[in-house]
Amino acid sequence: MTATRPPSMADVAARAGVSHQTVSRVLNSHAYVRTETRDRVQAAIDALGYRPNRAARALATARSKTLGILVTNATFFGPASTVFAIEAAARAAGYFVSIGSLPAYDVDTVRAALDQLIDQGVDGVLVVVPQKEVMDHIDRVALTVPVVAVAARADIPADSPIRYVEVDQALGSALATQHMLELGHRRLVHVAGPAGWYDADERARAYVATAAAAGVEPRLVPAGGWSAAEGYEVGKRLAAEISGGRGPTAVVAANDTLAMGLLRAFWEAGVRVPDDVSLVGFDDIDGSEFLVPSLTTVRQPFAAIGEAATHALLATEAGAAQVAAVIPPALVIRDSTAPPA
């Protein structure tokens, strides 16, 4: 049996009754193509099953229409949701993505992961690794393509070529803390995320500042990580304090999975939420509204993050600010918070 060749751009042009150049303009979303001509070319593409030769286009245009994404542990809700949002925004802009994950956080691993993405001919790299150690390593790597990082980084080097997009983590934490204060709570605890993560650091910093500004002594309890299991271990200790009448009346958790672990520990100890202690999380993960009680939390607008990060990478305007976008989160009030008994 003789193999048939795949349809070419010339085949599309012949079927649509237009020139090769017109097909090219349609494929590249050129503005100056009449609607009826564009529809006729698209109908020919669909009928023939034509697929553009991306390798040939990259050689002709010096652009691969592919963006690289460098990501840390993508099983965490925040990074995973950010990667998904970037992929959706890139696809909407006509780009594919290539993802490289970091198995370790030393400078050689970071350099190798970046080099692998760049060697694939990506037009730019989006870094979804909100950890100080990793970004410090990236600062020491020579960058040959545009790079945008999604991180709430306060210590950006003045000469860094990297542009940043961030959710205002400090604002989100301040909203959660202020909510507790406005309910009348004065014995507050912040269950903090892992040290060295920009998000965790910003959330803890804003909690301390907001509580102190209200004349409330801030208390930080490190969880050591982001997981429900780590929240559960902290929750057992706090539950013992609450049961003894000396614990907090409100807990501000660094994320929703920590809050889930806290809820389990409180339930096991007979500590009622929100009757005995109010609880707020951060992220608004899927299902947080179906917990018992439903979880008050801070919602991160991941779709907006993906769009802003992709736009910042594709934009080439001169003199662009290092921080390309700061996106506000929103407090979502549910049943896990109430005035102190």
C-alpha cells in the first residue's frame, strides 16, 4: 500500500482558490484578510485535515510559537493551578507550552532545566517556582530568552532582566487577618507555610503587621510545609491549648490544605469550628466550600495570573517595569469564621 503524503499549504490554496500567501496570512491571523476569504481557507483546512509544519515555520520566522514553563513541585495547588492557567492563556494566544520540572534546587539543576527548555527553541520561559533558593540560582544564570517569574518577590535585584507577575499575597493575608479582628478576635495564631517560599513569607509578614497595627500580639506557628498532614500535627497541639482554655480563638492558616488538617485535628479533639475557634485558609481550593464547616478563605485569581504572565512574556515594549502585574486576591467568607464565644 502506498503511503499518501500529508496535505500541504499549496493543497489548501488550490482547494480554496487563493494564493499561497493568503493561506499564510490566515494561518498567522493577519488582520487584512476578508472574512469570506478567511472562512473559505478555514473550510479547506478542515476538509483536508491540514496541519501547519511548525518546524518549518520556526525556521522561517525564527519563532517557535512555544513557551517554556519551569515549575517546582506541580502537585502543590498554587503552582499546578498557575501552570494550567498559563497553558490556557498561551493556547489562546496561539502558543504551545513545554514544561520542565525541577527534581532538585541546586544551581546546576536549575541551569540544566533552563538550558533544556531553551534548547527546544522556546520563545521565552515562565518560571513558576516561588522559592527564594531557586530564584537566587536563576539570578546567576545567563538568560538568552525573555523570562517572566510568577512570584511575590520583594528582593528583586535592581539589574535583573526577569519580569515578575504576582498575586498580592500580603493583601490576601491582611484581608484574612483583618476579618478575624473585625469579628472581635484578639487571640490569633498564624499557621505559617514553609520558610523560603515567597508566598509563605509574604503571608506571615502581613499577618504580623496587621495584628500588630491593631494592638494584638501576633503569634506564628510554623507548619514546616503546605500539606494537610502538617496542618493536622499543628492542629493537635493547638486543640490541646484551646481545650485547656488558653489557646487562640482564631487561626489564620497559610493555605487551605493546612486548614483541612487543622479542621480534622480540631474535630478529633472535640474543638468546634467556629464556636470554639474560627479558621480561615488561603487559595480557595476546589471543594473548600463543601468542608464542614465550609471554609472562609482567600481566593487567588489563577486565570488572571496566567493571562498576565503570558502577556508579560509576549510583550516587548521597551522600559517595561520589573513587576509587570500585581493582581489582588479576594476574601471569601463562609461558615468557618464567627465572633468569639
